Amino acid sequence: MRSLVFLALFVPAIFVPSIALAEAPNPQIDRLWRAKCSSCHGPDGKGATEQGKKMAVEDMTSPAWQAITDDKIKASVNDGLKREKGGVHQEMEAYKSKLRPEQVDGLVTYIRALKK
């Protein structure tokens, strides 16, 4: 009887949640996104925030945006952005000295998970 209780309680917890956990965002990276990125890019990466609209932030969920290479995303996070695009001034803070490389990699993974 104990074996059946053990199997019923623990075996599903071992196998089933591992699939869900693979898709769940890293909690630290999720907090980092909310703290550093979502004010412009939005919680969903669509850029539909007041600041995002003001700077014409692109929708990170679109196939065109998702075609950007990981290296280019990392460079933007590390070096920041300062440019005029379509008559709109776009500026993003550089995080190279503020984030560890694994945090930047985590943000890239987070951004990739935003795709439509």
C-alpha cells in the first residue's frame, strides 16, 4: 500500500512538472525583465507601454524582430542604444557593467520565449 501511495504522490511530480518547468521562465530573469526592461518593452515584449510608444519600441514577439541574432540582442543589452529611427529618438541604457553574462544570456532566452 505504501508503494502505491508513494507512486501516486511522487512519480507524477517527477515526470509531469519537468515539462512545465522547461517552459516556465527563470524567476530571477523574470524579475530582472520586470525591473529593467518592461517599462519600455512591456511585460509581454510588445512595447505597448507609454514609454515604449513614445520611443516607437518594436514588438519583440513579431517574427521579424525574432529574426535578430542572439549576438545582436546581447550587444544591445550590453552596449545600450542611442539612435534616431523614423524621426523618433530611441535610447536604452547599457547594462554591460551592471549585469553578469549569464543574466544577459537569460534575457536573450526570455526574449526568445516571447515570440508569437
